[in-house]
Amino acid sequence: MDSKDQNVLFQPFQLPCGTILKNRMVKSAMSDSLGDGRGNPTHAQLRLYERWATGGVAASIVGEVQGNSDFAEKPGNLVLRSDSDHSLFESLAQRGSSNDTQLWLQLGHAGAMAHPPVSTPKGPSAIDIPGLSCAALTLNEIRNLPDEFARTASLAQDLGFGGVQIHAAHGFLLSQFLSPLFNKRNDDYGGCAGSRMRLLLEVVQAVRGAVDSRFAVTLKLNSTDQLEGGFEEQAALDVISALNGTGIDLIDISGGTYFPGAKSASDRTSSGPYFIDFALNARKRTSIPLMATGGFKTKRHALDAMLDGGIDLVGIARGLAIDPELPDSWRAESTNNPVFPRFSSPPEGGITAWYTMRLTQIGEDRETAEAPDLDAAIREYDERDERRVTQWNDRFR
């Protein structure tokens, strides 16, 4: 590996808004489930993002921050609105942006996938299948959504965060509108592909208009939801074309969904990055900076993806749950790659639970080199969610 190849990961990158990222490695959004059960950050969450910042990432994205407590993905989500504990959010912004790191909030809305014990699931259309039931959003509720996202983004800017990421992936609300499998509407927000992407474009416009021009507005988009009859690659490329000229500063390419019974993209067993081929096709459609998230398990994976020219930034999630100092490790030693745990026949959601509890360990400065037991992690994860359901409903419902 020559020195020029190695240096590409550590070159600065300027987003269209003017924000300069100090290198090309971004901690992708994960549902860290470290809120206090009342929508506010915990000290473990503050410490977790501080550790990623001191470990060398250019930016971190806090996953699933709700503007509306009625549509949460989990009771450990953050809720940012006028009555939140703003001092804790300011502390999160300050500590997570140390060491010249950008900290962005992912604007979440689970829609049909909202967690029933703490939410009121509603999606583009009514659904009633095993494991998933929801009502349809009214036209008035849909028309209010862009302003809701915009208010959360504006508040994030006021509290010191460097940007936001609009979540339109993984089967959550905005990706539900894009998918013909979820979206059976026959009004302005359903039917043809142009109508199905209408809400996403309205949200982007509202968010961009609510914040300063130098505040980063980014987007997470599925390349495909990997469901028969759902959102496919050609439709994703058409969305990317439609985003030209909207003021988006970065598109984070992902895939897969948390639809009941479906495997998430991050549970794949393939040995390399997942969405690089799609990114190369997307590059032909847009000049907006691109990032791919998923499957970057070695430094070689990251370098090859950058050198192929399809992406400008590398999104890393689980690798940074194994080694929160991974960027500094790769800068110092090219072969210092994370060692990922292997699980035999894990239950659905079990791997996610394991990594979530690993993040808790890092935030509490008690991680060890030895991988925690999967069954114990799942049990601890479920018990914590049960406690937080009670706390959430006491606070919001």
C-alpha cells in the first residue's frame, strides 16, 4: 500500500455548505438507545460521542432524534423540542464536537415502524399484517411534517450542533413514502414515483430553509429496501437526481429495512462494503457529495472504495463500536483492523441488541477486549427497554 493510497482517508473534505471535515471517516447513525427514557441525553451518551470525537472521526451522527414523541423507534431515542432539557443537548453538542469533530443529529420519524408500547404507529397507508399494524396519516398530518422536521433542525442549530441528517432509509417514515409496498395513497403523496418522493423533497426544502447556509443538511437514503415490490435501485437513482439543486450537502447511501422478518443490511455476512456499485451509478446522477455506510471492516475496504471514485466519505458504524479510536488506529497502523464477534444462529434483533449494549459499555468506560455474551446482552437490552417504556409513557403519554 503506497503512501498516496493511505493518505486519501486522512485528507480534509469540504461540503457544499462550507463545512470542512478533517478526514473522510464518519461515524454513521446508529440507534444507540442511550436516552434517559424521557427523551434527553444521558451522561453515558455524552461520553460515548466524546470518545468517538477524541478517537479521530471527522463527524458523528446521533441516530433517531425525534421531533415528535408519538412516533419513536425505541424508548431510548432522544426527543428534541421546546420542552426538552436543552442544557443536556448543549452538553452533547459540545462534547461530541471536541477535537474538531462535526456532530450531526439524525432527524427521525419511525412512522409505521414506531414502537407500539411508546408510540402511535402511522404510515403512508394503513397496514395490518403479522408483526406490523398501523393507521394511515391524514393529509393534514402529512402537510405538517416538513415544518416539524424544520423546527427540530433549527433547534439543533441553536443548541450548537453542526448539522442534521434527514432519515429516509431503513423502512422509517420518509422511506415508507418512497416505497410502493408501503405507500398505496391516491392523493398528491402517492401513486407515481414523483408523488411518492414529494414529501421527502418538501422536508428537504423546509429544513434547508430553516437553518443557516453554513449548517450542514445531509440525507440518508436507501439504495433499495430489499423487499419484493418495494423501493428499488432505479427509483433510488431517480430520487438522487431529484435532489440536485435542493441544497443537500451529503447523501449517505444505505439499504435494507426493519420490516418484520426482513434481514437488515448490517446483518449481512459478506466480506466487503455493501453499496459501492450503487454509489458508482449514483455518481453519474449528481455532484452532491456521497457517502456509503455498511460493510467497511478493514482499512483496505475503505481505501479501495475511496479510490474507486464513487464516494467521498466512508460511513462506519459497527467498526467504531468495536474500536472507538479506529480512525487514529488506522492512521497509525494500516493492519490494525477491528475484530468482529461471530454469533451462531442469533435471534432476530439479537445482533443489534449486542452492539447497542456494547455502545453502553463504551459510554460508561467499561468495555473489555472480550466480547460480552449474546444472551446476556439481549436480556439486558430488553430489561432496559421495559424500564424506559414506563419512563417514556410517564413523560409523554
